[in-house]
Amino acid sequence: MQAGMIGLLGGVICLVMSAPAMAQYGGSRLEKWEFTPFVGYETSGSYPLSPTSTTVFVNDLRINGATSFGTFIGYSLTSNSQFEFLWDRNLTSYSLQPTPGAPYTKAYDSTVDQYQFGALYMFLGDEHKWRPYFAGSLGFTHEFNSGGNPTRLDFSYGIGGGVKYTLTHYLSFRGDARYMPTYANSGLATYCSPYYGCYTAKVSQYQHRGNFLAGLAFHF
């Protein structure tokens, strides 16, 4: 799935780059930069763990859902396409599940920062007030964990979309919904094929999280 998401994101970026860098949009001047502070909510996400010792077993580690906030910084190539940088912060915590079916208990607090670089494409021209878009990004997630737990820096990506609503030439409302998984660890899985039989392979495991946000976009 990771390769497919990266391939799809590559297609979006190629689409953006293939668009003409300069164009006339109904005689109006294109504001190149866009700054969008936002607030939102990022869902929980968990992944399985291997036993850490012969006496301590942890079945699942979950990052809890919490409020998110941050900003987009975009640069317009045309009136429909942008490159953009995303910073998203999550003040959250982790919970442990010792055995399958057991309740989760809080383990430690965590400050999570996601930094991603990507692109978006709006499906309608700037003569429309409501402008839906598709977006994708690649980057990394940094965790600062309390209680002596190690800081983490892992690969992440985002894919989703949203809508912008024009308020004035210099201001618009933006709503965004995005799937934002972060690499967690590697594990073993068994696959079976009618041609090669069953075999064990290493697979990447991710925290599967969704982020839902809203903010005001300032154009300049």
C-alpha cells in the first residue's frame, strides 16, 4: 500500500508541474503565496508490538486522538495548483494494551510534530467560490515522548482533499480531511500463493491516523 500511495502522490506532483507556470485568470492577478493557520482533530492510531522481555508483554501501543493545530504554507504555480508545506502539532499521549481484549492504560505523554511537503490540485477555476481539491504529501513525523521514552523520527505521508471557499481576493476558508499514516515498526506476516505456497515476509507497520482541520487562508 505504501508504494501505491507514493506512486499516486507522484502523479499529483507531475500533474501540478505539467501545468503552465504563468497564465491569465480572467484578468485577475494571481497571489503566489498562501498562509493557512488551522485547528482540527487527529484520530488515534495503534500498531502491534513484540514482547520486550520474557516477563513483560505488550500486545498493542496506541497513540490517542487529540486536538491538532499548525499551518499550511503554499506557493501557487497556477490558479488551480500549488506546492505546499504542512506543519501539524499534536499534544497527545500513548496507551498500552497488555493482552488482546484487555483495556488500554495510559503509558506516557507525547508531543507529535508532522512535517510534510506536497502539492494540491483544485478542480474548479477561480471564478467559483467553492473549490474542492485533491492533495498529497510526503515527510516525517517527530515525537518527543515523556517518562524517559525515546524520541522518534519516522517516515510519514498524507493523502486526502478538502475545499476552499473564497471570502475575498486575499482571504478564503479552508477545510481539509487527510489520511496521515506514520511508519511504526516492522513485523512478520505469512502470505500464501497458489503458485509458490505459503511463506513469511517482513512487512512495514504504520500508525493509521486521520486528520480533520479547518482554517483561514491568507493570500499575498
